[in-house]
Amino acid sequence: MINLSAVLLAFDWGFLLQKLILIIIIVSVSLVVAMYETYLERKVAAWMQDRIGPNRAGPFGILQPIADGGKLFFKEEIIPNTSNKTLFVLGPGLAMLAALMTCAVIPWSSHLQFGDTTVQLQIADVNIGILYIFGVVSLGVYGIMIGGWASNNKFSLMAALRGASQAISYELAMGISLIALLFITGSLSMRTIVEEQMKNGIWNVVYQPLGFLIFLVCAFAECNRTPFDLPEAESELNMGYHQEYSSMKLGFYLFAEYINMFISSAVMATLFFGGYDVPFLDESTLAPNVAAIIGLIAFMIKIGFFIFLFMWVRWTIPRFRYDQLMNLGWKKLLPLALVNMLVTAAVMLWLHK
Amino acid sequence: MQSLTNRNKPVDRAPMNFWERLYLPEIFKGMIITLRHLFKRKATIQYPEQKREFSRVWRGLHVLNRDEEGRERCTACGLCALACPAEAITMEAAERELGEENLYREEKYAAKYEINMLRCIFCGLCEEACPKDAVYLSETVAPADYARKKFIYTKEDLLIPNPVTEPEAYAKAKGLEPNENRLTGKR
């Protein structure tokens, strides 16, 4: 008994509480951002097609995502008789879980100072942050795969297979393009990478333009966004892997896609565009709290730009054919990423000599 | 064939050059185009608040006309029903009684006059066939409804308001009030 209480007392409960609050805030913020991404997507699509877009629910249609979500919640929940029920329910849950887990290692800003306590605006500063993101993103394939398989529908299964093979193919090029970046930064921790960029004043995209381009293309493919949205190809696969899904289970799949978009925008901004770094501003001269808030705003603006880019591309170009997709992934992006890695390695070696 | 516009472009099957095969420059071109559309004027008309202006020759819902003293012009001659290619018009004639001279213009009038708006194709042949200027097509569209029955418009639905007893409603129906059916708001 004495031992237990000693353990309980030794535990830093304040730290736990602080992290718990941070987790709640960050997860709910990513959910809200994903909600408004759906709104923005419809708006951007409309603007690009010379329309106005949703503008009836609330001022400027601000309440549209709530209406959409409410609609999905009140729809009839259908679980097909022939499906594997456990896996059928597990699928959207896994997709959502994998999408939300990635936001744990992203440094949203520097730190806040409340008296003596310093609050890092990051859930966990693990020293293998990028590896963690890669691992969790790969888990996202399970959501698609399990959902498609459990539906017991050939179209869903084909779409799921497509999704899985696409994600795996593009993860390779993505990983290799990142290795080149890691040669430069020398660290896998997201916060270290950002701080390095802040110290140098030069963002990684300047050193690694090709690497960024490859990463961007692969991020599009990983999020199943146009032009790589083959798993959702309506014309050939009816609806894609979520064909049998209805109600909020379908909503979760769609939602997971938008969260993925948000997180991959955040990752791109962190790795290549200086994260919460504000260009031409020396953060160390400001009070820590002010710097943190300015950094957060800068980070959100960068994320917003990338989200807009995702939508901009989606409403501009049509999707690839499946063989084109595989050609691009294996015959173009992978060799390019390898060359990029080798050249970076050679240059780094030469510079260190 | 002679080209009617200067917009047609022959199909180009030449092999792609290096820049086109790079794919990305072409994507950027496309993205510039969509970006330009972002700032273009939107084609949307915000329907219940704004209404599209009808053409001068628009053929909308039918109206049964009255003369300047407020008497019904229709004599139930049946020419409109005969002219109607969709057979949407039916009517029953009746003889004008003594003391009804302020109601009906001629000795014969339509006791019943029905147009089935689901059958009507709004061709305007009834308007052209009418020797008495009694039926014409207005600048409104038939509103949606849930029951088929509601689309059979009776004489009461079709008659224009009496210019003597209810001049305001009459003026409104004639579209004399400025901008009544017209596009409101800015475009």
C-alpha cells in the first residue's frame, strides 16, 4: 500500500492533466478544422466553377458542416447481412483513429509560459516523430482495407485493394524523399527540425525543392485526393471502398480523409516550410507567449495554404488511370527520389569534408 | 464544313514534347485557369430573392383576360381547345342571362374553363387561336405542388383580377408595377 501511494505521489499529475487538456484541445481543433474543410471544399469547388456554393445555412453558409453532419447522424444505419459485422464497424473507426493519432507529434507552436510552468504546444516530442507519422499513416490503409473487405462487395474490395496498393507504392517514394531531408536536418524529431529551420532562417524547401515536390505528390496520393482518388472512383467502382456504408460510418470515412488532409498539410508545413517559424521575424526578442501565438497563427496560415492547394488541384485536374498511377509511382517518383537522395548524400559528404 | 465560331480547334495528335511530358507545367497552366475562375463573376442567381428576367416573348402560365369594363372576354368558342396539341384545355359553354351583361362581354361565355398544366407544353397556340384576345400566356411559371389535382387550373385560377373592382391586383397581374417580376437586387 505504501508503495502504491508513493508511486501515485511521485507521478507528476499536473503534467498528465496538462497533456490531457492539450490532447482534448488538439483533437477537437483538428475535428473542427476537418469540418470546415468540407465547407471550404464545397466553396472552392463552387468558386472555380463560377458558382457561389453553400450560403443558406447561417451567414455565408457557416453552419453548413453542422447541417451536413446532422444529416449523416440521422440517416438510417445499414449493415449488410452478408458483411462481417465486427470488421464492418471497425473499418471507419480505424480510419478515424489513424487520422487523429498523427496529430500527436506535430509541434503546433513553441511554448506557452504560465508562471513557472512551461507548456509545450505539442502532445509528445518523441525523437522519432517522422517515423511515428509514417507508421500511423500506414495504419490508415487498414481502415480502407478492412472496410472494403468486410463490405463483402466486389467493388468495395477492388477499391480497397487499389487504395492499399496505391498507399504502399507512394509511401516508398515519400519515405525516400524524406531521407534526403533527414540528411540535412540530422534529426527525426519534428520540433528539432522546426527549430533548426528557425535558427538558420532558411526553410528546408530551399535545400530540397525536388524532395518537397515528391513529398507533395505522395501526400496527395496518401490522402486519396484527386488526381489519385482511384479508391473512390465513382465511374468505375460505384462509390469506392465505402459503397456499403451509410450514416455516420460513411461520414467517418469522409471525415478521416479531411483530417488526413489537415495533418499532411501540417506535416508539409513543418518539414519543408519552417513550421511555426515566421519569416523575417526574430522570435527570441518577443515574450514567449506572444511568440507562441504568432507562431501558431503563422503555422495555421501555412496549413491553410496547403489545404487550399489540395482543393485547388482537386478541382483542376481529372484522375489518373490505374496504370498511369502505378507508372508514376514506381517508374518516375521512386527513381527521382532515389537520385535526389544520392545527390543530397554526396553533397552533404562533400560539405563535411 | 464552314466554321460557325472562331473557337473550334482541330484535334492535335502530335506526340507530346518534353515540357508536356513533364506533366507539372501543364498542371500549373490548368491551375492558373481555375485560379482565374475564382475571381470571375458568378453565374448564380439567388432564386427566391433574385429572379431571372423573363424574355419579352416568354410563354408562361395562362391568363384569361377581361376587357376594360371588367367583363370576361372568353366566349367558349373552343378554338383554343382545338388548337391545343397537348389537349390540355377543356371548357363548358353557357348562355348569358339577363342582368349578367357586366360579367360577360358576349352572349355566350365559359361556365367552366380548365387547363391541365401537367399536359400543357406552353406552345402558345391557344393564344394565337383565340379570336377574342381572351387567353394569353403570362410571364410566370407554374409553381410546384404535391398533388396532380392542383395542376388542373380552373377558371377562378386563370382569370385576371377585375380592373374595375380590384385595380391594384389587376395592375400587378399585368406587370405594370415596375420591377415586380423582374430581377431585383444587383447583378
